[in-house]
Amino acid sequence: MKLLSPEAWAAHQGHFIALWTDSSHAYALYEPDELVAVELQDGAYPTLHYPGANWFQRLAKDLNGHKATGFTETRTAVEHFRELDGRAPWPDFKAPEVEGVHQVAVGPIHAGIIEPGHFRFSVVGDQVLKLEARLGYAHKGTLGLMRGKSARQAARYAARISGDSTVAHSIAFARAAEEALGTQVPERAVSLRALMAEMERLANHTSDIGAMAGDAGFAFLDSRFALIREYLCAAAQVAFGHRLMMDVVVPGGVAGDLAEGGADAMEDALHALEQELPSLTRVFEDYASLQDRVVGTGLVPPELAASYFAGGYVGRASGQNRDARVMPGYPPYGELGLAVPVEQDGDVAARIKIRLREIPESIRLIRVILEALPEGTVALAPNAASGMGLGVAESFRGPVWHWLKIDNGQIQDAFVADASTLHWPLLEHAATTAILADFPLINKSINGSYSGVDL
């Protein structure tokens, strides 16, 4: 970590990832893992003007009362203007000053089984002119729950930050704790973590692709992909004792070894997926009515994506960098789930395509890991030490980052940056390129985690 002056902090250049504060400092994380800090002055720090810093600076104010000097955003992240007695004024959503505009309110309580989030659409006819998403309604206090706990105790909270990426968050948390405590992870545990990460990716990609097809009116595709996801979750249950593999990754390694029959169960699920994937993929390519719904819908311009994501490319299906994940020193992250190549606008079709292209790569990696699975122990007890650690793992959405400050084995402070934090603003834009009826399809194609940003 590098301590900067206020002037150097404000002028620092790089690919921004996240920002947070503790009792004395503000921290900013830049790609690949550059962490800088500035001392708080009367509870304030200089604002950062990166588009992605917006939510983080709002969250720092809501969680810790720390203000970004010069930050003009008045919206909250999780508090929603609630008074001490529980009352809250009706939030103000400013509509564009256009003739005929009206607002449509959706949520925060939804008809289906879904996390709470409020979407306020400003529309003229069916065309969406503006979308404002308000999140944080189920504020869990995860960061506060972690404080005062040992790394092993707090790992349960990390595993529940976002249930669909429990493995990724658990790995990122564990790596942060291991760096802070100077704990070495056994090679077999590293490989098992990578194995679970790819199984989690497959389960979510198949679920997302099916749900997008369902929103476009193709219930058959939705049901087939749902069945494949069930095969994968059932295999995870056999291999690791939990359908989502929750609480299996712990600081120091993994809580249990691959169960007897687990490798065969995974291979059976992979084989079923491989057998059906070509015919299901052809439906996306051959049916004009489906193409009509997904091509050109929910556009994200490359320059906008580049302003939020490092390097201007969000989505990479080659998998070459992912091979290294079977080794202890695998790179911190690879694909980002949004999938917007720099040479073209990203639409729902592009986001489906990147998931379809990642599926065979995950299948291949799972088999590589199983074939090369090293022998040995699967966990070591973390040291009761002090230090600061930064950990990252690649979820199916993109990189998730965890930061921990540990004193004598107890967590003093923590922060989490889910990939969804940078996805939600792009959803707000994508919605404005389509009609209101297409929003469920666009929303599912980006699939930001409500829970992942509600800390």
C-alpha cells in the first residue's frame, strides 16, 4: 500500500476498481492490485471522478459517515434517507423535461422470488428515457458482522455476500486473509478451489442463458438449461456436500476434500451438458424471432464500458489466462461477465454469446484440474498474526475483491467490491436503448447482484 498526499490522491491515474474508508484513511484500488491511501481530514477525503467511484463514495458516506470533498451526488447507497425513528420521506426521482414523459415504478418488492431493488423508469410511450436503480433495501451489515471475528469465523459471512457467487467471494476473502496472516495454502486446496469456481461458473451461465431465452418467449430453452443447471448442482452436492458449494472454501484451504464419487458425478454432468449444448446453441443462431429480441437490445457503447472497466474490454472467452488457475499462482482475474468487445456495441445477443463461448472452456478446465489434481492435505490453520491483505477471485460476473485488516488474528476492518458495483450503472444506460417491455431481458443479460452491493 502507498500513502499519498491529498493532491497526489486526486491526481492519481489508473484503471479504477474500488474505493472504501476505515476510521483513519480512504483507500483506492487500481488494476492490477495497486492500493493507495490518503489520510482522512475531519472525516473527508478528496473525491475521485472516475465513473465507477460513484457508488463507492456514496457507500462510504452511508456506512462510515465519510464524505468525498467536491462529490455532488446526493443519492444514498443503503440508507435511503431513513430517520432514527424509522420514517423516510418519499424519494425524489427527477424525470427528464420532455413532453409526455411519465414515470413507472417497479419494486422494491417484486412479484417473483427476487431480492429487493427499486427501478424508476421515465418513459414516453414505451421508450425508456431514463432509469434510476435504487438498491440496498436489505442492508445486511456484512462488514460490521465480520469485525471482531477470526478469519475462519468471518468466512461464513463472505460466503453469503451473494449466493450465486459464494465460491468466488469465499476464495477472494480467503486469499485476503491468507495474505494478511502469511498463510500458505496447500496445492491440492488451490486446485479444488479452481474446480469449484468453474463449476459455479457453469451453473450460473446455464441458468442465465436459459432465463434470457425464457424472457424472450422461448420456454423450451429455459427448461432445458434449467435441467442442465440441476445436473451441475446435484454433482456439486455429491462432490462437496452442498449444491452451491457454500462454506467449502475457508482461509487456509478448503473445509473438505473431494468426496468419493464426486469426480464421476461432475463428469456425468459435463457430458450431459456437452451432448445438449450444440442443439441448444443452434436455436439462438437459427431462430429469427429470437434474434429479433436479443440483437440490438440493451446496447452498451464500448466507450462507456471502457470508462468503467480496465482496458476497455469486458468479456474474454479465450480462456488462455484461466489455465493458470489450476496452479497456486494463477492470475487474479480473467473474464468479466458483461461481455462488450471494444469494436462494437454490446447487446443482449453479445452477452449470451460470451456465456455460450465460456461454457466449453470451463468444461475443459474442470477436466484438466481433475486429471492433474495433486495429492496432499487440503487445509492449514491460519496464523494468529496481524497484517493487511487484498484478495481477488474471478466470479462468473467478473472479479470480486476483498480487503482485510487483521490484528492478532481478529478482523479489525473489511471491505468487499463485487463486480456488480460497476455493472448496475451500465444497466441504467442499457435500459434507455430499448422499450420498457424489454427491461427484464436486459436486466437478466447483465445480471447484477442486488446482494453483492448491499454490504
